[in-house]
Amino acid sequence: MTGRHALVVRGGWDGHHPVEATELFLPFLREQGFEVRVEDSPEVYADGAAMADVDLILQCVTMSTISREASKGLRDAVAAGAGFAGWHGGIADSFRNEADYLQLVGGQFATHPGRQPDERPGDERDNYLDYVVEITDLGRAHPITQGIGDFALHTEQYWVLHDDLIDVLATTTHPTQSYHPWHRPIVSPAVWTREWGAGRIFVATPGHSPDVLRHPDVRTIIERGLLWAGRTP
């Protein structure tokens, strides 16, 4: 493990606490033998020399924009074997302007359904729901989620648009409600992996705030996901 390089790219919308959230995992990466470099812009992806030595990319950049050159650099790095990992909007709601990025990740945030209208306090808690993350049959055997049972959260529940190239390790179900326009329950991936060329991608949708990232099951899944995605020496 010694000498592996992790690139942490953080920024975008401050509501997802990109600095505080990523700082939770930097000690873990260092303990696992990664040399950690932190950047505040995704434009580092366009630097081919910098990306050539990267074994793992941890991204926490919600929304924001990315240049075509940086998007291509990221795709090329992953295809060449660098791991790409993250949580919540920092990876699943990044760079809406760039279709090639959306294809790389394989799943895109669409919405987070809200609470009963008369129960909304008028802040981010309007979209906090009680929901369950359910481990799939594949997830029960996968090293990222093996041994973890279904667990409940009270936070944003991501509705994700996705393709069939992802391997879904956990799901969550959006129920029908009288105040919503859909007419049957919708199942969204909550944890997934994806293989892209020689690289691996890991995404977990829980992680709106640091307290969610500190949840024992969420943190375990993310830590395992980072190690799984990283390039194998």
C-alpha cells in the first residue's frame, strides 16, 4: 500500500460541506498508506502529468462546472486504472453541464422528495425523510457491503436516474404519497459500483451532511468503497 496516491477534489455548493466532509476521511486514507493531495478545483483533471500517478480520486464537488479538457482527463485517468469514488451530490450531482461525466458515473441525482407540506420548517429539513437503505443480494456478497444489514436514515433520500452498467449494492424505495405526482413506488440505487476501462467507480448516495457520514454503516461503506475503488498495486 505504501506510495499509493489519492487525489481529493472538493468544492462546489457549500451546503454539502465539502471541506468538513472530506476531512473526515483523510486520516483513514493516510492510515491505509495513501499520500493525499487536496485540490479545490476539478481542473486538476486536465493535468495529465498530475493524473498519471493517481491511484484513487475522491471527489466532493456538488453541481459546479467542469471544462471539456478536465472531463476528458478524468475519464482517461479512470479508464487507465485510477479509482473514482464519492458520496451524495459530491459525485452524483456534479457537473450537470457535462454529459460525458454523467456517463462515467452511471447515475445522476434527479430530486430528493420532500416531507408532508404542512410539516416543512422552511429549510433543508424540508427534504429530510425517514427511509431504509436495503442491501441487495449482490451487496450481501460484495466486499463493500458484506456483513452490513439494512439500515435506517433520517436525511435526504436521493432519487437517481441510472443505466444498466452499474452494479447495485443497495437500494432505497420512494413510496407513493398523496402530495406527490407519481403513482407507484420508485426504487433508486443507494450504493453502486461501476467498472470503466481498467478503473473502478464507487458511489454512495447518503452523505448530505457530516452527521450522516459519521453513521457507522455509512462510514464503513464509504471507507470500504474507497479501498475497493483504488488502483491495486
